[in-house]
Amino acid sequence: MAQSLEICDVGVANKLGVVRPATEEYAEEAIEALKAGKVIAVPTDTLYGFACDACSLEAVNRIYEIKGRNLTSPLAICVGDVSDIKRFAVTDHLPHGLLDSLLPGPVTVILRRGESSILEKSLNRGLDSVGVRVPDCNFIRAVARGSGSALALTSANLSGQPSSVYIKDFENLWQHCAFVYDGGLLPAGRAGSTIVDLTRVGKYKIVRPGR
């Protein structure tokens, strides 16, 4: 069952005027911010994340700056629906129904980008694969659909610091976001998604166990 759009607590002090509830009425605002090349913070079905347009080099670089992350560390992408994945990665080697059995959910699948991918070549430069997420969370899926693109997505924290399950966990980074969308306290704990490598025909590899 998809994570409810209702938030657990709307009373967080909005010191910078950037906090919004993660509800459908604010999805269009989030979409416009992404199209303008901004970074937003969003809840997922695992952790809070920073998101931007994966096809905007400037926005992607901004995420690396906010996190203090090494530019050689790849970012995952998020799409609204499983059917969107084939626009960005190679899926025709996978058994029928496999992706639908894993997603939406707390799983990142690693797939080859392929020559037909519409992703910017500058995203994760030098890698021929990409991690793809379809979170079981209505808000971020609505935003991804409305963007018409893929979202670059990474955990909302400084690199090397604990992951965030509540927006107060990364309050020191709010100032770098156009908006912070509050989905309340996420119930999954601090484990991220399970990462599964599906790049090889007939093979899979658990790269990182998650929730």
C-alpha cells in the first residue's frame, strides 16, 4: 500500500519559509521548482531525499555541493511508474513481470543505460549503468510524473552522516533547497533501499541489503 500523502506532523517550525506538506496540492509547485533547475527535499518509502531534474547538469552539481559528495559517487534516478524505466535504461533482457514484482517499493535496480537512454550523458559520467527507483510514495511519484523527466535522487544528509527519517534531521540543509516537503516521521528506520544489480542477462546481485 502506497505511503499516505497525509503527514504526521505539520507543526515543524518553518524558519525559512520553505517547508510544505507532502500532499498532492503542492505537487505542481514541486514540479515547477524542478523544471527551474532547483533542488527539493522529499519523503520516499525509505528515507528523505534530495531531488532535482536528472537532465539538468547545474541542478545535479548543486546536489553534490549540498551533500559535500565526491563527484565520482553516482546518483540514482527516480521515475513515476515502472513503465517509464525503459526510457532511461535497458529492460528488454529481464523476465516479464520482474520489475513489476519489485517496484514500486524500497528497491533500487541497477540497469544498463544503453544507447537509447534519454538521460544526460553528464549524469554519472563514465558509467554505463544507472540505479533506478520507483518509491512506494504517492507524492514523489506524482512529482516525477509531472516533471516529464527522471529525478536525480539521493539521501538528504551530508555525505557520511546518518540518513534522515524526519525533516528536522537535516534542518541545517534546508537553506539549500527551494522547498522541503514534510511527510512526517518515516516508519522504515534508517535503512535505505535494497540495491539489486540486474545488468547481466539471467543474473542478479544484491549490492546492498536494505529495508
